[in-house]
Amino acid sequence: MPLLHQGRDRTTRSQALGHHSTKTRAEVAGGGAKPYRQKGTGRARQGTTRAPQFAGGGIAFGPKPRDYAQSTPRKMVRQALRAALSDRAMEGRVLLVDRWSFEVPKTKEAAGSLRALGVDGNVLVVISGQDVVAERSFGNLPNVNIVEAGQLTAYDVVVSDWVVFTDETVPGQVSGRTGGFCRVELLEARRS
């Protein structure tokens, strides 16, 4: 659990844009002259009307552009991904398909393929970088998240109900039926 939590934090923090900004007293326009003399007024001494205590002044300790990305050791990232995949595999929610047999990009065929597999809810489809036809086929389906095999993170697995691999994209060695992975022969989705 701690690794999964850290993996989720790493992914969400790296997605934070971090380009919010406020102006400090040095960046606010105006305020060049001393508002009143140093002594004799009975008031506190002031050097500029752009100090944080004045209306129209700069912001003290406000947000500045920064990078929220969290550095995590590679071994921890891999272990978090293994833990997430193991959790889905124990639930029987990891499927292995030989390949996607789309000749041209068709969202209808992609939806039929998922129906034939019997998956519902949020589905994570792991594709190879060269499988452009499958990427475009699954791209318009609302509950389907597409990720390349090299970009797969523990966060992607945790937020998905089902994970679908092909022989080309599955991590590690695969032979027949292994662990919680269920091999599915999907030659062509039935049209409905």
C-alpha cells in the first residue's frame, strides 16, 4: 500500500502544471516614493505603498511557478507497478489478447471487442507504439484509457477496473495460462 500510494502521488504531482504566480512587492507597479516622512507623524514607518500590508501591494509568500514532480527510485516505481498488476490479477481483472485484429480504425469494432471480452467499467488498454489502428479505434470510447506499454504506471492500473494486454505489450514472459492472467483468443469481434 505505501508503494501504491507513493506511485499515485508521483503520477499526479508530475501532472500538476505549477505555473500559478503572484507578484511580490518588487514586481507590483508603482510605490516608488515614501508615502510620508519617517518620524513625527505618530504612525509606523513605511517605505512604500506596495508592501504586503497595503491594499494594492505585493503578496507575501504567494505561489510562484515551480515543478511539483516527485523523484522516486526506479525500483520503487517498478515494484508499485508489479503490486498494482498483482492486485488486478488476483481479482481476475487482467486479460491477455493475442492481438487486435482491426484493419482500419473502427470504434464500433473496438466496442464489440470489449463486449466480447466481457469487460465493463473503466478499461485500460495497453498497446504498442506501432499499433496506431487500435489506438484510434479505442480512442473515442468514453470509459477506455489507452496507454503505451512503456508509459504504463501503477496509477493507470489502480484507477482502472480491467487491464487488457496483447502478447506484444504484456510485461515479463507469458506462456499459456500464468498467475491471474487469462488468455483470450479474440479473432474478430461479433458485430451487433
